[in-house]
Amino acid sequence: MNQRIFVEKKSAFDVESQKVLAELQEFAPLTHLKQYVIYDVFDARKENWDKLKTVLLDAVADIAHSENPTDVNSSSFAMEYLPGQYDQRADSAEQAIQLVVGNKPTIRTGKLFVFDKLNNSEIDKIKDYLINSVDSHEKNLDELVNPPIPKPTEVPIVDGFTEFDEDSLVAFHKDWSFSFDLADLKFIQNYFKTENRNPTETELKVLDTYWSDHCRHTTFFTELTDIKFAGDLAQKLESIFERYLAIRKELNREHKPISLMDIGTIAAKYLRANGKLDDLVITDEINACTIEIEVDVEGEKQDWYLLFKNETHNHPTEIEPFGGASTCVGGAIRDPLSGRAFVYQAMRVTGSADPRERIEDTLEGKLPQKKITKTAAKGYSSYGNQIGLATSQIAEVYDPGYKAKRMEVGYVAGAVPKDWVRREAPLPGDRVIMVGGKTGRDGVGGASGSSKVQDETSINTLSAEVQKGDAVEERKIQRLFRKPEVTRLIKKCNDFGAGGVSVAIGEIADSLNINLNKLPTKYAGLNGTELAISESQERMAVVIEAKDADNFIAHASKENLLAVEVAEVTNSGRMQIFWRGEKIVDLDREFLDTAGTDKSMHAEAVSESWAEGQMISPLTNENFKKELSNLNVASQKGLIENFDSHVGRTTVLMPLGGKHLKTPALASVNTIPVLNKSTDTVAISTWGFSTDLANKNPFLMGGYAVVESLSKLVASGGNHKDARLSFQEYFERLGSDAKKWGKPLQALLGALEAQLEFETAAIGGKDSMSGTYENIHVPPTLISFACAVGELKNIISPEIKEEGNFLYLAEHQADVSGVPNYDQLNRNYSDIHSHIQNGTIISAQIIKEGGLASAVFKMAVGNGIGADINYRKDCFKPQIGSLIIESTSELEGYELLGKTGSNSLTINGENFDLEELTSAWESTLEPIFPSATPSHDKSLNVECNSSSNDLIKSSNNSTAWVFIPIFPGTNCEYETEHVFVEAGADVHTRLFTNYNEDAIRESIHAFVEQINAANIVMIPGGFSAGDEPDGSAKFIVSVLKNPQIKEAVHAFLKRGGLMLGICNGFQALVKSGLLPYGEIRDLDESSATMTFNSIGRHISQTAQVEVKSAKSPWLTGMLGKKYMVPFSHGEGRFYASDDMIKELAANGQIATQYVDFEGNVALDMPYNPNGSVHGIEGITDASGQIYGRMGHPERYRKGLMKNIPEMEFMDIFKNGVEWFK
């Protein structure tokens, strides 16, 4: 049977409708709006319909309609994804339903919006805002049809191509919209003339992809000729250029073309040649910056590789923000992952025009700035949060130029033990195995599309070029590559990024036979060209010896991954691709590797001296508040909290620090991710870039980007001498304008001087050279990312720590032209690092937009500790390179500003109220990224019964057997296993695999065996099946309701076993009935549930909880104690009726509650992060055997989250293990 249902949230749970209504009310005359989720279910069995609906519906929060719920008094329309776009909701629904009813139906989903009666013009405006034609279209509710599967078209040969004359080639180039230029097309024509044949469509599309600027950095490799320098700083630029030429000569590189790429990479070559970069790892495989490091693992010194990479998805994010941003971080992850590293640490740096811009001011052919920036944040955070990536540095810079094209940059770091990695050249007979996701049309032409100039038609013509990410799938590859028995089978690996099969496999070996018929596909109908160039995400190509292929595929299956042999390494010297038995690509390797014709351009760098004027901005209360409310100074708390910053138990600095969670950290700092052991070795990552300098002087911008990234590293406890860099360049389309080429040229020369003076270098990078829309251009952008290894004990953060300490200014004094004083910076940074090591300097802050006054304010606001300082220069002037430092004793060589103390800020005798300043600082972006919800007036007047535990303690004196079930989307399994190992348990984990029916049966059998053997069953956190369909933990609940597993769980509880569920696990316990009822059962309208946070978005922060009951063994000895605990969730709001709350309280089942600093039950943010009723953070069943909670104590250990006061490990895990001793 085929059936459609419409699902609405009851008003108490309908956060999403209210969010959409608020957005639309800015330009549409609306008073109400209701959003429905549409499920079109095909090929379902009638007898299974009621069971099937339990997956799609939440019995507590949802109302289902079998007919269209609209009426004549309202306006409405529906939308759905375009065919071929990945729909995680539909995918997860199909998987969960298969578990419940035994067969997998086909599902398509959509949304229905019902709102006030409006005229057609007003409705069209709403449609334009909500429906992005790149990935969606309006849905026809008059039909219930599963779109037919088209037959794949044959791959045509381009007849007559070798005979095309000049005019024909020009027309052909335009018609096919190639990203390569006409000269390249002529070059291709000549090649095929020598081959005595015409090309196939696939060959031309493969070349367009392979030679795109995105894949081959065409712009950066263009030879620069007739280089000129002009302006006041011409002599300075000349001297750096002469230094560059001298280095080329010293390195015997004079035969190489002078190019942006050569200038950008020569510092690393020079420093390495002079013994300064001995830690740099160089192979022909590596797609990410890689250094060799020493890691102290509980006293044992181990050799590891540390990999880091920045990635940009500007073009995709501009036209489809969610998919573009999510695959930005997904793509960044794949690069170090292909190096076999476990990727665990991230930063996000983005550029936007003013997101407060009115909808009516949106440029034709563009999405509104607000929609781009909000949806991109949701896309990046959704992917990173699901895969389990601690994103602890998030910053968005604002500039009108980014209206041309958004900047979306992700940075990630990963690490792997050195002896886990094998690197060998592929040999004839080796197999290439594709592991991971299936291939679809999403991302076809993405590489070439990213290399094109966008115009007003792009949003309507580029739908296939945007990939859709599947974080759950990439998490599986992360798990697979975290096994040394797997990584040691891999000779070489390449990720499926831009270019798909044609590039990922095409460049993995010189000679290949590729069989596209072996590729698993998302759906039928793909032809050979689409299969060859699709950039569908979450796939890896690995080279394996033929004898190891079956072994590798078996390991992949255990991780729920598809793995198939798709190619064989040959000795033909050609890349040959076959489809349906036909050879559709046959290209000579030497020709392919030319990357097209050599390019050359003139360049003229015009650089005028620039330094701040002498006028001092008056330090008044109004000026101070105005400065703090500036877009590039204002608080980004509501944006930052979207990103899970502490998954993995490695986060040393939370993104917002201090008691009040307000002072932005300057660095992403994480311990190296060692399995089931601890280390105090950390990786420190920072970034530097100033839009202000970018618009004034690209040369200074390039140099100061490096300075800023290193100043942040020093201010966080790192040694700038140990730093390694990676650059991200983003410039307008350069064309043939010499002065435009002069902008990246001078930026790179500025960065080159900085690298040489600091004796550190960029060992990798990424360029994007298409930041133009009509006559609008992005600001010249060079972001410097810095990474260094350090020690946990040396890490500090910017918030003022104590009253009575000294505040000093380590001032950077640039020359009269604004050029950095590198000698002074080196001296200051080395001295400051020494003081940090000896414990004298305990906090430090940079001075950027907003000047010294804003910097001190940000230091003060975290803990609410002010300062009394004197500074007679311009308090609002940026001073990149300068640092404000808090010291416990007097220091020499720095300017004493004053001392810390009180709860206000006094500058030059003027007193400023911190609360008033904070309000100005937080108000600017609050309408875009809310950080607070309206306050509740009261709580239920109930007292929690703190009754003692009545369970009879096990006396078998055995080691507790802990079973941790892992589901697709679980991301906390490693830290959960670690805390139980530390507690002395015998820990067992098992992934539930569901790639076919046999795998499901095997998983059910294995789960039952583990439950029968266990003393403890712990369901960890994550996003099972991506928290879909439309709600958390539905996949886990579907597993728990399996009759065999249900019976095993009930028997387990009957014999005295303990259960624990954290975050996603808590959601599963509640939605399965185990909490609060103590048994797996169907829920009804009166049941408790877990629902979306009151603020309507993901929240990542710390919060204080108090233990209210002694009923459970999990909480032994903790009654009345308060703990600061990390939280990260999108659906953490516990909801129950007043009657149930009273019953839970009377039974002592309310285990833990959110409390404020005074110990009062917290109902609202920031103390209650999700709006849970009665401040409930965790509950137990009536016996106390089962405990569920939202907080993540497993993510903390001593030394982590150093910028959050009063952190303490809430060791419920040891309590559980000790119960069985």
C-alpha cells in the first residue's frame, strides 16, 4: 500500500513552527503558522501500518493526519527535496521501520506550511524564502507518486570534435559551460587528434573536473611575469621579493615559474632545507599538513602523526547553505582521515555580509544574508555534532564584500600512532577498494562549479553541484580507520572530494582500470559520466594488496560499511574507465597530469602605507557600548553554542570561558586522542585574519594574519617557535587585470616575510579564487591557521582569574608604515611563554577590533571580575600582535595597566558597569543567533524525595561486565568505554549493523548475548540515525522493541542489572518506556518524553546539577552534591505532565536537577540549557536500577575544560562498577 500522513507537533512542543513564523514576520503579514512533516510511504504492508506509524510519530508530542489538514480560511504550500538529493529523514525512517516490521518501504518526506490567508504575491515571497530551488521544489499534494526510475542514458561520443574550427570551439565551450578556458579546449582537441579519435562526453567532463581551479589550483600555478610594485610600500615589497628570488636561487628553483603557489610554499622548502622543519612529514599521498610528534601516554613516549587541514566550501554554501557548510566540514575531515588519522578537533571561520540586512535588500539571484548565515551554521554544526567533532573555535567575520560570495572555512586536526600507518607505492595487480557511501547525482560538477564565477542565474542552474553530507556514514569510516589491523592493510588512500571517482581513484595511481559498474548507487538511472564525476560524500579509495582485499572488506562490514573493489592498478600508463563493458575514458597519464595549458599573467602590486591616525576616540560610556556592539566585536555566544565543543573527552578550553560562560577563548586546544588512556600532550590551533586590514592593505593583512595566529597561540600557552601554519586564500576573480593579481601577490609576500622572521612556515593550504558576483568582490582574504603541540599544564585562557592581580600590556610597536616589528614580537612571545611556564602569567588576551578597552572587557565578563587600569592612548585602536597579560606578580619590560578587582571596569578613572556593557555587547547578534529564552515565572511547588536506595547489593565480588551498544550515529562510545575501563570494568562494545537483513539478525543475536552476560548496559550519546525521523533515538527504540532484545533486557533487569543512558541514551530510555516505568512498552499521551530545546537549536555548554535522590546505585554518596557538567544536545528538554512530575518527585525518581549559582532549581537558560520542566536533568526508574540523564560527565577529566571554574568529575561510572564488587 501507498499512504501519506501529515504530522504536526502539539503546541507545547512546536518550537520549529514558531521559529519559522518569527523569520517570516519580518517581511510577511503573518499572525500564525503551522508546519507539518509529510511522509509519503510506498510499498508498505497494510498489516504493518500501525507498527510503522510508531516510528514516524511521537505518541506524546505528535498529532497525525491522514488527510491534508489545510482549510479554506488559510493559505498553504508544501515543499520537498528534488529527486536525487539526499534526505536523511527519509533514509533514517526507512532504516528504523525495517527494524520494526522486517521490510524496508520507500519513503519521501516533505514539509507543509499552513498560515494566514494571503494574496498570491505575498505567498510567492514566502515560497521564495523557504524553498531553495538548488535542492528543493514545491510539492504537489494532489498526487501520491514515487517518481519513476529513469533508464541511464548512453555516454555519447562528441562527433566532429577534432574537426571543430575556432568559431565552433568557442560556441562549444560556451554551450558546455566548461570551467577550463578556450586554450585548454584547443589543447584537448590537439590531444585527441593525436589519439585519432573524438572524445566521449565523460572524457571532457573528467578533464573539466581534473583541471578545474578547485582541483589543480590553476590560478595559483599561473606564471607571473612583468611583476611590478607601486605605492608607498613598493620598496618594502621589492626587498621581500628580492629575498624570495635569493631563496629560489639558493634552493636551485630558478627554473621553476614564479607563481603564487611558489611564493606561498617556498618558506617551508627553505626552512626545511636549513633544518628548521625536521618534524614535517612529506609523501606523495598526504592530503593534509602532517608533522611527527611525541606524545606522552601515561608516562610512555610514543611517536605519532598530527595532521591538520583547512577546507573551503564558499560556492556550495552560497547557493545551498546547509549542504555546502555540512560538506565543508565533512570534506575537511576526509583529508586527514585519508591519512588514517582520527579527526577530533575543529575550528570554523566564516565570512558574511551583514546578517541583519532586510530581506527586501537581497540581491537578485541570491539568498538573503540572514538565511545563508543561519542555515550554514546549522549545516556545519549538524554535521560536526553528529560525527563527533569537538568544534571549540567558532568565529564569523563580517564585511560587505562577502555579499559577493560567502566564505565558509573549516579547519580540523587529527592524530594517529606512527606505527599504524603504512605508505607504499601502488603496484600492478593491487586493488582499489571504495569504502563508504553510495554514489548519487549530488555533487556532479561541484569542483568545476566552484571554479566558476557566480551570476544571478546560478541559484537556479547549479543544483547538481551541491553535495549532501551524511555524517553518520563518515563516522563509520572514522571507526574503521581507528583500528590498526585495518590501517596497516592500506598502502595508499585518497578521499572522495572534488571530482569523485575520476579524481579520487584517478590520481591514486598512474595506471588504472576502473569499473563503474561496481559502484554502489543511491538509486538507478545514473549514467557513466555521472558515476565518474559525482562528488557524493563519505567515500574513500584505498589501495590494498590483492591478497588483503577480502580481509579489508570483512572489516568494513563489521563497521556497517559497504566496501567494493572498483579498480585495479595496471602498468598501461593510462587511466581507463569502463561502464557497461564499454571503455568511456581512456586518457594518457602524462596528458592528464599536464593540468592543461601553461598560464601566465602580469602582476602589479599597489601597496600604500597605512597606519592609524593620531586622533584618539574619546572613552565615553556611549562610545564604549557602540564599540562593543560593532558587528566584528559583538558577542557570538548564540552562534558558538550550536557547536558541540567537548565530544571525545579531549577539550582543554571551552569556546566560552569563565563562571558566566562569556569570555571567548583564543584557541582550540585538545589533548591527543589516545584510546582508553590519557595524555597531557595537547594540540593548540588558532587562526588570524583582519577584514579591516584586508580592505586597507593586502600586504599588511597577509603579514598580520600570521602575527595574529601566533599571538593567540602564545596567549593560550603555546610556544610560537613550535608552530606550523596553513593558509586559506580567498580572493576575487582575477581575470587578466594585473592589479587584481597584485592583491594575492602582496598578501603572500607579507605572509612570506612573517614566516621567515618567525622561522615557521605554511606547510599546507587551500585557495579559492572566485569571490566575485557581478561587480561585487570579496575582501582580499588570507587566513593563517597555526598549530603547535604543547603541554596541558601550560594552557591558559583570557578570562581574568582573580582579584588583585597585575594587568600588563605587552605592546607591539609597528614601524611608521604599519609593518610588524618581528624582532620585538619574537622577544615578547618567548618571554611571555617562559612566564606562563613558571605560572606567573595566568591569562592573556589579544587586542583586535574594539581595541584595548574591548579586550579588557572580554577578559572581565567571563568571571565577572573587573579591573582598574590606566591607558592614555586610543583605547579603541586595534593592536594586532600586542597582548594584555594577567600576572600574579610584577613583571619587567611591559607597561603596567593596573590591577584586577571589583565587579566593574574602571579605565582612566571612568567607571563602566559590566552589566550595561554586556547588554550592548550581546544585543547586536541576538536577533540572528539567540542565546536566551524568555523566563518562566514559577516551577511546580514539589519537593524531591531523597529516599535511600532499597536495592539489595550484589555480593559476587566480580568485575563488572559492561556492555555498550553502539548504533549508527553514536559518537560518545570511546569516552564512555574509557571511563568504565578507568573504573575497573570489563568493557564490551558491539556496533549494530543493518546493511542487509542478515546483518540485522546477527546484530540482534550479538546484542542478546551481550545483555545476557552483562552486569551493566550503558547506552551512550550521539545522534542515532541522525536524530531522524523528526526526533531523537527512534532507531535505538526500534532496536530495543525487538522481541528478542526486549525479553533480554527485562530478564537483565530482573536479575539486578544496572542500566545507564546519557544524552541520546537517555532519550532512548524515555522513549522506550524504560524510564520512568522500568520496562520497554508503548507510550501514550500521558507519558513523559524528550523534546527539542526551548531555544529551538542545539546547545553546547556546561551547567550545574544537584543530586536530589539517593535511590540509585549510580548516585551512591552524591546526595546533595553539586557538579558542573558538560552538555551538548538538540533535544534535551524533559517534559512530563504536572501529575507525573509530582509522582516522580514523591518516588524519589527525580535524580538530578539544574541549579543556579545559589542552588535554586533552574528553569531557564543559561543554568537550564534546554528548558526541562522542573529543572529535571536526570531521572531513575522506581527501583533505581535505571538512570538516564542529559549531561556528559564521561567527557571530563581533571585538566580539561580549564577555563570553566569548579569543574569536577562526577564519577557515576565507578559507582556502577563498585556496585558489583
